[in-house]
Amino acid sequence: MTKITLRADAARNREALIEAAAKAFAEQGLDVPVEEIARRAGVGVGTVYRHFGGKEQLIDAILDQRIGEMAALAEKALAEDDPWQGIVTFVVEGFEMQARDRALKEVLLCASRGGERIAAARERLAPLLRAIVTRAQQAGAVRSDLEPTDLFMLHLMLGAVADFARAEDAQLWRRYVPILLGGLEPGRTGADPLPHPPLDDERFERAMARWHRR
């Protein structure tokens, strides 16, 4: 067997592992064992470690792309002509992405998963979300006490509905989108202030890490 053939086989195995892991993580979350990923890819467990060094590196390779897609969505939302539509775009399309991919949902809601590359990618989202919220507030499209972390809380609420009803109606979460978005209306500010302050970024990260370990 020539070196070229060996390199081609290695490339195919790597691609098969990435494809198998992406599907497994999307369906079952990040706790899928390496053995299951190798089985789906049709390779031995040792091949996983030869190509990626371990499961966490494989998670990094896949979720780096997924977080990039979420950042691209935030940029799309920020580019909307209507600032309110930018909020709607991020909330709805962002949760659609999470509903399709459990791994993306888990890494967004837990600082301890996905490695340094994913942590850096998540940090990339923070200024984009703040810009989305600030622009909508300046346009009078949302209440003045809305914070960027509140958008992730909306995703968490929708996720609870999706998990609860998944076997009966996987789209039930859509019913609650307008109900939640209605709470962001600027007319509620002042006359009906939020009764409790939001979590700042540091407390948000700690809360998510604890929530994932529960």
C-alpha cells in the first residue's frame, strides 16, 4: 500500500469520525461514548485517538463550527433592518439550531464543555448579543432593562418545553415564543418593571456550570 493510499485512508477515516460524531452529539448530546462514535464511523476506537487525541478534541473540532454558525446568526440578527426583528431572529432561529443539535445546546449552556476553543467562541457571542440588545433598546423596540443574558434564559425556557414535550410534539416550543417575546415589549418598562435583576456574565457562567452538573 502506497503512502498516498494511506494518507487517503486516513483522511476518509477522519471525515467519517467527524460526520459520525456530529450526528451522535446532535442526537444524544456530548456524553456519547467514544466507542459509539467509532462504531458509527466504522473504525476502531484507536483511530479516534490517533486523529484527535481524545474525545474532548473531537468535541472541539465539531463545536467550533457549530458555535461559528451561532455567531453568524447573531451577525445576521444584528444586520436586520428592523432592530426588533433582530431580536426575533436570534431567539427563534437560535433555538431552532439548538433544537436540532443537543451538543450545541449543551455547550452554550455550560462553560465547562468544549475546551478553550469553544470558550473563546462563546466569548465571541457576547459583544454581538450586547449590540443586538442595545440597538433594539435605542430604537425603542424592547424594554430598557433587557440584558443579553436574558436571551439565553429565553432559550433555556424554550428548551424546557422542548424536552418536556419532545415525544408528543417536538414543535410545541413554538407556541411559547410569542408569549416570551411579548414580555420584551417596551411598553412594559416602568409601569411593570422586572422584579429581580439579571445575572451578570460571571454569575451566569457559574449558574450554567452548576445547572449542567445537577
